[in-house]
Amino acid sequence: MLAARDARVTIVGAGPVACLVAIELRKRSFEVSLYERGSDVRLATGARGHSFNLTLTRRGLTSLDAHIVDMLYRNGVVLPQRVIHHVDGTTSCQPYGTDPDLHHLLSIPRGLLHEMLLDEAEKAGARLNFGFECIGVEPASGSATFVDGGAGIVRTSADLLVGCDGANSIVRHEMFRRGAQMRISQDYVADGFVEIHIPALAGGGHALLDAARDPERPRHPRHGLHIWPRGEFMLLAQPNVDGTYTAGLWMPMAGGDDGEGGERLGWDRVRTRKDVRALFEEHFPDVVDLASSYAEDVLQWSPAPLKTVRCDPYHHGRTVLIGDSAHTLVPFFGQGINCSFEDVRTFFALFDSNLADTKTESESEAENDAVAALAATLPAYTEWRRPAGDTIADLSLAMASELKDRSGDVAFQTRKKLEKELHLRHPGLYVPLYHAVAFTDTPYQDAVARHERHRAVLDELCSRHDPADEMELIIAAYAEAIGRTDPGPAPLNGHRAVEIGHLVPAPRTEQRPETESGAGTGTDLHLDPAQQKELLDVVTSRLMDFHEDLSKGNHPAWYRVAAAEPPRAEQRAPRDGTAVATLLDEIFDSALPDGMMHPHPGFMAHVPSGGLFQGAVGEFVARSLNRFAGAWAAAPGFARLEANVIDWFCSLMGYGEGSFGYLTTGGSIANFMALRCALERLPEHQHHRATVYVSEQGHFSVAKAERLAGIGAGGHRSVPTDGAYRMDLAALREMIERDLRYGTPPACVVATAGTTNTGAVDDLRAVAALCREYGVWFHVDACFGGFFRLTRRGRVLLDGIEEADSIAVDAHKSLFLPHGSSALLVRDKSTLKQAFAIPDAAYIPELSQDDDRPDFMDYGPELTREFRGLTAWLPIKMHGIDAFERCLDDKLDLAEDLARRLAGVDGIEIVSRGEPHLPTVAFRVCADDPAEAARLTERACELICSRGNIYVATSELPHEGQVIRACIMHHQTDAGVIDQFVEDVRWALRRLGEE
């Protein structure tokens, strides 16, 4: 992390936002002291009354470290919906989005979140001072004065003073008083609230959830934000992990005449237990028996008033306001903590960018760099966050009406249903406002501006058509109107609103006015550190958008129709540069949405490669460092890392001392290298006459490798297979003996550990014995199945692989790494050097003579090549090999489950699978006539793929004919994907029946 040694920061307040600021400052090596007026909440007991649960959404969670998010999810409750309790006693549910796993709130008690962040800030090295009340601030110099409980005075001076002291911020007041020329508005709303406790059931469990259970329905109800909308007032309740609920009664502070001859309730009309009981028995009867102490709770505390505070600017001198100190929100949208956490993320993204621009070469200047970066960050922070703060304040006020009244309205619910369906079908053309606010990083103001434009179109359509009865017509008309007039950006949960994202604005200089992004254009090929960071931010933003869209199902498993206009052929290189944003548009918007989507968890054709992101990061680091590891002396550290990976792979295959290998870009090169090693056992004049034996189910890359190795066309031997599609050993023996009788030298037997068609594994131990008997090189093409040897079932299936002379493995298959991650492993290290070393290169005197310090150029066909080891090294070191074993075991389980479930589908026949088996399932549509069965199977495959959830392919098997084969090898393929697959197969069969 960037250093800011000896730079000091004082934070006024020690709430959750202040703690997060402290954590981020400590990451950057600032000295941090927090001063809090109150006591340490970790030592408090049982205080309640004015604290409602926090509802964290993606916008806020993104600002927290992963381990904190994990703790929150373990201690909070996921809320994927609102549960509306209507006046007539019925309930209805309003999901927040289309996917409850993605579109949900995380309900967490404020005190619990606060305690976690206090612990994290303390562990990070921040100094926590409780019982210190701020009584004065000098914002220009960053100094503050505090009085402690013993009436002692403490004065601090810092390079940055941060006001995180809430709605009644003394820091904000002092900025206003001491020259900030600040505009401040403070508006109280009519409502106040008190907290109510709903205990857990006597035997444990959530009372409201249990009350909602329907014994006639097998599915359990989901948690939700419970709302009792009653016009001017409402009750809200959120579950806690211990079975309790934190509820809040929201009501106007003063009652009176409602203007229609009735009475409006207010807190001034609820003064006695009788008043409270009457209120609950009439309006919230389903809570009366669940919350035994509700009357005491209501009367114990005075209602807490609610207000909105806006100010401008958020900074002055060396002082800045973050969180509620800058923008106090009413809690109806639940964005207070999320907006505040986003403040923190934005502030430090700006700071890091500015620090990169100002960083000097000398470490002794780190403090000056940090102070200069802070000075540049403060005005930029105000510019970026004030519009967001004002916008979410307005939205929070508007949400009060929706929660208290409209959420229970039938017409309102119908409109929400229309909006969700419209978003589901056209995510790029319509995003509900709540979705954009809660579940994306789109700046609040941009989300509102776009929503207003699109809402106007939808309002006009709904005025002419009934949303309840003419939803399809409205959706079609809207898509046509918006698609024609406002294609706009990609979905709001996709591309960011500005070049590098609203968190990291592009540097505003006059040096590069000709481009949207300074990096990557112009005549100078060199990018300075700031330009490099800018380029990375732009690219990272688009990549994150892609992966987020992929996780939300916004990409199909394959794009069925190729682009209407094929990419324009470019015969000549461009003379001038193009803005990076434009180039990324071409990559992500034109090139990407066409053809197969290999990273999709529903991609099951061929042998998939999920492409672990961590592996891609490793490759990026290796390419950026640009070290040559082909010679040990050139980069000993990196050569050792690559050798470590090879050693790991060897040990995973059961190889022992003296084994080695070479990392390749794919199994084809690995198989070629194996044949070159095998030929070294034969006299050179026999190489072109040598024979290679591979089963008829073996991979075609072996035939290609034969050609590369110089083996003549007549040297290929296709060995028949048995009923389980494993190499027929009797036929293999007969072929070898016939070749020996005719003087044709057998060079290599290639056994297959995982055929592409069925996942069959040859009897490796038996093949090894036969090869020893005849002195033939034994190679195993384990590109599909090799790393399944990590699992118990895989070790049984691959028994004998350790006896092979060489093994080809694809880590981009059974270790889930990105494409281009393979290896050839050999039992005897010297065989590689014999096949590929060219001695006496006088112009490279540094070549190693020590086998423990290998020059990789002597162990493979390449001299100059990229440093390949990090692609596997990084994810394996990050997660440990046991994590990969668990994932592989899961794929085996999923394949067994899929085979079992498909076997139960009428009209489907499963290709027989031995035990154990690699995760491939082949099946076909039944028909008496083989030709008709082939036609129906081909058509079923087309129908399955047409839905976009799954991509599978057909193949031809000698015994069964045309089959559909599914290979479950993506690290993100899970039970939900298998459920979808079975559903799509059933749907395809129904369609076949209709056709």
C-alpha cells in the first residue's frame, strides 16, 4: 500500500464510518487518532430505544474488506424482499430484484457492525480515545480541542482533520463559523420513531417467519423487511440472527385532523399503555402476541426526531466531512450507511490517484507526498460527493411515502411488477430506481437523471394501457421507444458513468485534450505511473462490469446469432491512436457478445475452462514484470517459482524424485513434446517410420503432434475401445506385435485419462505393464482428467498414472485456470533435456550446468517465452490445493446428480457410466429408428442451447450414435445450474413433442 509515514490524521467521532476511515488510513501508513464523546460501545450493555438495524447493500458492502463482509453475512440476515402486512391481515411479498442472491439487503444491528469496525480499526493500529468531547476546531490548520471526562483539555494538530461526528457535527459547525463560506440547510420531517423488540420463539427461530409458514406449501418462506403501511404511520421490523426482530414504529410527532373528518394519529396522542394497546390491536394485531413488551418499549423512550442536513462544501483547509456529518439522511431508503461507506471509498480512490500523480522517488518525501495528495483530494471529494449526498437525501424523503402508504397499494404493486419484468427482459433499457440505488455503483444523481427520462416514457405508456392486463404490449412499446431514441450506456449495473468510474475520476489536465482517456494514445509509447494507473482503472472497471453482468445472468452461455455485421477487416495498421474507452467498447460491446461464452457457468460443451480470475491476475503480473525466465541466471527467483509449480504438478500425479516438466500453452504442445521424448529412444533414422498407438476415442491433437514430431502418416495406430470406451488392451498388444514382426518400431503408447466424448479413462496400470513388456514409451494424455487425482475417486480412476514415462495435463481444465495453462510432466528429468537441449550456445555464457537450476530453454521447444508460472502459482498459493480438491469433488457429485436426474426423464437415454467416472454425462433422445433418434437428439441440443442458460454440443459415439454431451468443469457450476439444465431438457422435450 502507498506509504504516508509520519503524516497524522485526527478523526472526530468513532462510529462505523469513522472506524472505516481509520482502517483505510492505516492501510496507507498514516498515524490515526480517533476521539469519541461517548464511551466504548463494546463495554455497554443493553441500551436500546433509538437504534434501528442497518440495511447494507452492494453500494456499501463494496467499501469493506472481504473478511469484514464475511463476518457481516455470518452475523446478519439477508432480506431479498419486502413483506407487506396489509390492513385486512393478509401479507404479500415484493422482491427487491430478479435474483435474491444478488438483489438483497443485509440486515445487521448497528451496534454489532460498530463493534466489528472498532475491533478492526484497533487491530489496524488506530488509537481510540473515548470520553473526549470536541469543543473547538481550527479547520484551516487541522487542529482540534477536546475535553475529557475529568475536565482535562487536549489539543491536537494534524495534517488532516476528519469530521465523522454525525448529524449534529461540531466539526461542520466550526467549519461554517471559521471561514468555509458554507451553505447549510437543516430540515426536520414530521416523523419520529421508537424501537420495539420482538423476541425469538421459545424454542428458537423467528416469530414472523414462522407465522408466515404455510403447511400446505413445501417451500419455506424467505426473510424480508416487514412493513405495516398505515398511511401516516407505519411499523417496520427486521430479523436478527438470534431469532429476534428489531422493529420501529414511525409516526408524526403531532396528530390532528386529517382534513377528511377523521383524526390523524401522532406521538402526542400515544401517552399511556391503553393508547399503545389500542393502536397495536387495531393496526398491528399480528404483532401483539409476538412482542410482549411492545407497550413498555413504546413508552420507555421519547420518539427520536428525524432530519435531513445538506451542506456545501464538504471541506475547508485541512478539514473534511465524511458520512452523516456531510449529509444527514432520513432512514427511509436505508442508504445512510451505504452512502457514507461510499464516501470513504470515493475519498481514498481520489487520494490514491492523486498520490500516484505526486509521488517522488525518495522515501523520505513520503509524508510530503501524502500531504500534497490530501490537499488535491479534498476539493475533488466535495465535487464528486456533494451531488450524490443531495440526491440521496431527496430520494430518502420521497421513499417515506412509498413505505408508509403506497407499498400496500395494488396499483403500485402492479407498476412495480411491470418495472421488474421490464428490467429482467431489457436490463440495458430500464433499471428500476431502487435497483440502481441499492445494487449498483452508479452515482445517485446519474441513476435519478436516467430514471426520470425513462419513467416519463413508461408513464405515458401506462396512461394509455393498463399495466395489469397489457403488460406485454407496454414492454414491447417501451423497448422500441427507448431503443430507438435513447440507447444510452450499457445497464446501470454495468458500465460506470464516467471514464474510470465515479470513484476514480480521470486526471483533469490540459496535456491530453484530444482523448477521452490520456492513457494509450499519442506519439509517446511510454506511460508514466499516473497514466498506467488510469489505464488500469479504465480496464478494471470494464472487466468488473463484465464479471458482474455474467454473475447476474446478463450474458447467455452462447450468443446464438453472430453479429449482424462481421468485424471489419483491417488490412493495415492504424496510423493514429484511439481512445482507450473506444477500444474497450469494441472489445466488450462488439467482439465479446458473439459465439461461445466459455466463462459462463452453464457452458458444458467440450471440456470447459472456467478461467479463474486469480490466474488471470497472475499472468498479468508476469507479463507486466516482463522477466525472461528461460535461463536460470536471467531471473532465478521467477525460474524457481515456475519450477515449484512443476514440482507440485509432478507430486500431484504421483511422480517422485527426479521428475520434472515444462509449462506449455496447451495439451497439443505437451503431447508433441512427449512424442519427441519417445523418439529419443529410437535411432534417428527410424523416427519417420515410428508408430504411435492411441485409442479411437483419443484426442485428435495426438495425430497433430505426430506430424509435428516428424512421424510419417502411416505411423498412427487407432486402437479399438471396449464397451466402456476404454482402450482394448488385447487389440493394442496385437498391433504392437504385428509392427514388431514387420520391423516397424513402436515409439509410444498414448493412454487417455479422460476422453472428450465420455470422460472414459483407459486402464493405466495395465497399459503401463504392457509398455514395460515391450520397451515402449508410455504417455498419458491426462489433459481432461489429470488433476482429478487430487480426489479420492480420482485416485482410484487414475490408478497407475504414476508409472507413465510422461503425462500431459491441462490446468486450464481440471484446475480451472485461464486458457494457456498446461504442462508436460516426465518421470525422468533427463529425457526432456535429451530431447530439446542444444549445447554450445557461445553467446549465452550464463547457461546453467546445475540440474537444480534449470534453464527452461533446454527443457522445451521454445527459447524466448513468457514467464508462465504465476498463472498457477498465485491461485494455488492463495487458496491452497485442498480448495481445488473440494471443487473437483463437487463437480463429480454434480455429474452424478445430473446423470441420475436425466435418467428419470421420460424419453432420455443415458450413456452408461462406470464407477468412478469423470464429470461427463452423455445422453440422447430415444426413438426406435436410429436416424430419427439422431435427428431428435440434434434438435433437442439446439432447443436446450436456445434458452441461453446452458451450452452443450453433440457428438457421435460408435455404439449409441448421436448424443448430447455435458462436461461439468466450471468452478462456478453449481446445483442451481444443474437444476436449470434439467428444466431446459424437459422444456426441449416438450417442444419436440409439439413439433
